[in-house]
Amino acid sequence: MFGGVVMLEVKKLTAVAGDKKILDDFNLSIMDGEVHAIMGPNGTGKSTLSKVIMGSDEYNIIYGDIIFNGESIKGLSTDSIARRGIFLSMQSPVSIDGITNAEFVKSAINARRDTPIGLYDFIKMVDVASSDLSISKEAVHRNLNVGASGGERKKNEIFQMKLLKPKLIILDELDSGLDVDSLRIVCENINSYLKENKDTSVLMITHYPRILQYIKPKYVHIMMNGKIVKTGDYNLALEVEKNGYSKINNMSEIETYE
């Protein structure tokens, strides 16, 4: 469907949780430097897709494959997938007592390096990233997300992204829990990162088109019943906002994305 170099290809993926099918013959291709958005009603499998890509053991893949930069990552552990350059900003970031934000991200950086990052270089990176995101020094050295608000947790996710420098960024409902000012800040940081790293790709999962006003997708996909049923540009998101998903679901001809 697209020209260029394929970064991520999800091929005929079928995944289950227990005996419940969540993803059903799901197909998606993302090229280097592209921004894609997936929208759809609750329970259609959007967040499941992000977890399956990241190797979550909550789900079993019974058919299909996930190819990242020419290599199958199906069956790999989450840390192995992350080391390859895929980053997931979670819908509900967890809190971890006993390790600070800075310690957590430093460990993650070193896991992708042959030699540990130098202290001076790390401090400089932390100072720049925290300043860009308006994160206080106290928050940087606080236990990971302990006592943090929903907005602070989402900022921490983008703080980690900026330091880890991934090739594929998955944003699972980034706008959830963010006020207008915080949403603007995190989106500005993502856009700045994409401008500096032009071959980085993004997969956004969202219910609402508001975030798409900040991070412009090349393609918008509508997902229902575990698969993509229609693909368009940003105008498709506006159509959904205006008319809801029912009109798409009741179309006489479904444009399935292959």
C-alpha cells in the first residue's frame, strides 16, 4: 500500500486472552518516519494491539507475525523488544517504589548500550529533558510515579522517551489524564523529537481527535472487532468526531486495510 522502507509490519495477527479473541486477522504497515493513528470504540482491541506488539504475556498469538525492521519480534520478551528501539507510552503508567525516575531511565539506557552512559552526559540529558517538559528536579529524583498525578505520569513517559531515543513510539491514549497545558507540552516535545529524528515512526492509539490536532498523522485507521475496517487521513478522524463510529460500522462497503 505504501512506498519506502517498512519499519513495522503486523501481518494477519490473531491474538486471544484466554478463550476470547481480541485481535482478528489484524494487518498494519508503518514506514520509516510515518505517523499513524488508530481510533475505535471501547473494547475493540486498540490497547491490546500495543501490548501484543510489546510482548505482553497477557495474550497469546495464535496466528500471524510482527516484523520490526525486517526481524520477527513475535515471542520475544518485552525487554528484548524495547532494546530493539520500540517504546510504549502506557495508558496507565505504573508506580514503582524504591527506584527513582532518574535511576529507572538510566538503567534502561544502559540496557541498550555496550558501555554504561557517563554521569556527566546523563545529567546533561536529564536536565534538558526535564526542563523541556517542565518537570521539577524533585520529581526527577522521586520514586517512579509514586504520588504522581495522571498528568505527571504521562510527562514521565515522554521524559523516558526523550532519553531512550526509540525508533518506534507507541502512544496509548496519551491524552488521557492530561489537561490542556500538559497536553500541549508533551505534544510539543514529541514533535520536536520527530523533527530531530526524521526516520522515527509513531503509532497513536486514541478515542478522540483532539491529540491529532497537535501530532498530525499521515494515516488514520478505524479499528472495530479486532481489525482495521477503514483507513484515511486526518479528515477521517473529524468524520468520526462528527458522526460517531456507528456510521462507519454500518457502511455497506467496508474498506479493510491490508
